[in-house]
Amino acid sequence: MSELVKFSVNGEEHEAKKGSLLIDTLLDRDIHIPHFCYHQALGKDGNCRMCMVEIEGQKRPQIACDTPVKEGMVVRTKGENIEKVRKDILELELINHPIDCPTCDQAGECKLQDYYMESGFYESRVNVSQKVTARKRVDLGSNVMLDQERCVLCTRCVRFCSEITGTNELGVISRADHSVIGTFPGRPLDNPYAMNVVDLCPVGALTSKDFRFKQRVWFMESFDAICNGCSMGCNIHVDHRKEKYKDDQIFRFRPRVNKDVNGWFICDEGRLSYKNEEENRFVTPLVNSTETEFSNTVTGMYKTITEKNDTLFVLDPSLSLEEMQNICKLAEAVKGEVTGYSPQYIDETFGDDYLRKSDRSANRASFKELNIDETEEGFNKKIAKAKVVVILNNNYFDQNLDALEGKTVIGCFSHNCLTISKATIAIPIASFYEKSGTYINFEGKKQKVISKLKKDNPMESISSLIEHIKSMVNKGSL
């Protein structure tokens, strides 16, 4: 166990591991320390000098990103002297920086903008006849756009491609005040995690082509969720907005820090999967392929599973733990069977040794938690004797429609699929990010999602659908 030492920051006593970086201690305790180049996933680089602090006994300010914590250290991040040092450094950054905040996609999330407003100098003391210019709107590839003029050369993006992905597409080109970030000849930015450089960029130099000019960040709201792209369960921020006369819409996913799961990053495919939520939604209840009211489908579902024997509930491995629990209770009540068979989610070409897993479902681990059989052998036995098949967002039958011949089919789906054509009763349900619930990743880590989307016509989750059935039974409606 590492030795703990005591030290003070701005007059307050703190405790940390001996030899750990001072900047980590400050960031972990939410003590404000301006910085551009340092990132906890990338380590120290020491090139921006913005994280200067005063340390008693030192002749000159020190950078917090390369200062180890020591017993009895007295640190000041505030005060006239140290703030003037940081202000002077910031002034050098701004000499050639373009004044295009009103049109910059990073406005509202820009560290340079934040530090400038904190500094309090609003008139330039440096007059240059002509600023150093560089290329704008450089398409790097992988949905990333570069504005070289805005870059503060923190090199976070370069280090990410070197140290995290190992693909080395980016580098610093030229020298002195003409240095810029760029790709090597014939080597566009091309790796499964490339869009993380957009999040890493502290200014507006790297922006997402997918999000550019779609929304101003101060108009959007955000809630915490997990990505449903695979069994890793990466933590994300869901940024959404309900505009006037429009439904609530998701505009982007951003990685959310969870050092025990995904660290600081997510893959590009998961980041862009927000588009799947709005596309091809199943929204109209059907009975015998005819549009009807939601209550009619619920009534029909209840009567079918209670009046007929041999019901099989086919669960999707991306349902929440609570939904699975409720389905299992319903199956027990009607003496039905449950299966989680879903081989269509296994994609060996997708997985890697970093964040992407070959199982492209979000909650398969809950099958083990609830003892739900997902074997092919068990599925074949159960489907052979089943007279009623209740499909709960599992699209396995899209490629196996013949397996449903001669059976009464009830389908609960969030998106349109071929299986709906075989359903006697088809019920639209909430999509992944429209509902709250618990999900277990491949390592057994449980994570809770609380959705805050405000839909004009919110769909029922599986759990609320079953509660709706219970309510109708209690009221004598069925």
C-alpha cells in the first residue's frame, strides 16, 4: 500500500499518495487548475505551462502536471502572483488565435474561452500587423474536421493516436509559430476510436463533422446513460433537446468518465449509434396488421397468454434487468417458458482488445443473474412445443420467420422489423434511451440508467406494459 502524505492547497489540508502528480490530486478534488495539455488518460506532457502553481520554498512557479506530492508541501493555485503568470501564458496563446467564437462549434465548451473570461483582460496589449494563418476546414477523416488556426498545440490528439490506439496518424508539422497539427501523407485519421480526439481537444480545433452546426451546446440538456452498442457498457452523456413544436431529440453521445469500465473514451460506432434511436421507429399498435388503440393490444396480449397454453417469452439481451425480472414473473404466472436465445448479437469482427466486445448486446449478463436459458438446444425444445410466442424486442426471427409458422405471435418492438409481419398483435415499446433501468456489463458491473427524454407520446417500457396489464386486471377491465 502506497504511503499517504499530507499537504495543503490554498490553506486547506489534503491527503494523497506520496509521489502522485499534484495535478491529479487537484482534479480529483475538483480544485480548479487551468490546463490544456494534461489529460489523466494521456499523462504529463508539460508543453502548455497553464497549470502553474506556487509552492512554498520554490524560487519560481512550478507546473502541477510534473510536480510530485510531498509531505508538508504548501501549494497555492490562487493569488495575484500566480494568476498573473497564467494570464501572461494565456496572452501568448491568444496572439494568433482567430476571434471566431460566435461561429465556433466549441463555444460554450471551450477551455480557452473559459480561461480568457476568468483572466479579466478584454483588450489586447499586443498589436500585430498580421496574424499567423493556417488551413481551415481540414477533413482529417473519421468524421473529424480540423481548424489549424484554433489549435493551441496541446498535442492531446497526437498522444491519443500514439499511446491509446497505436495508429500514429497525427503529428506536429513545421516549427515555431507556424507549427500545426496534421496527418502524415497518405495516412488519414482512420481508427475505430478516432472521434475521441474531438472530446480531447480543449478548444475548437477538432470538431465532429456529424455534430457541426447542429446545435448550440447551451440549448441542450444532458443525462447519464450507458452505450447499448456492446456488452462493455461504456458510460456516456446523452445530449438532447426538445425544440418548439418538435419531439425531444438526441443530438450526440459523449464519453463519460468511469475508470472501472471505459475510462475516458468510447468507440466511434457507439458514439454515432444515437441515430438508431430515431430511425425506423415502430409507433402504431397493430392487431392482425390493422392499426388499433394501445389498450386493445394490451387486452389482446393478456387474453392470449392466459387463455392459451404453452407460451414462450423470447427476451432480448438488451432489455433492462427490471424488464427481464417482470417478464419472468409474468411467465411464471401463466406457466410459460422463457428463453434468451439471441445468437445474432455475436459479431467476432467487431470486438477488439480495448473497449469493443464481440457481444453486441447491452445486458446479456442479466440472463445469468436471473438463470434465463439462452442455449440453442433449450430454445429449439421450447419453440417446438410453443403455441404462443411473445417476442420482446428480439429480432432473431427476422432471419428465421419459418420458425413462427403455425404459432400465435405477439411482438413488442421499439423499431420496425420483418417479424412484425408475422405478429397477430404488435405493440410499440420504448427504445433503449427512452427508459430507465439497470444493466450488467460483461464483467458483472451493474449500472443504472435514468432517462430524461421528454417525448410527446412516450412509449411504454416492458415493465410498464406488464404493470399496465396488472392494473387492468385489478380494475376488472379484462
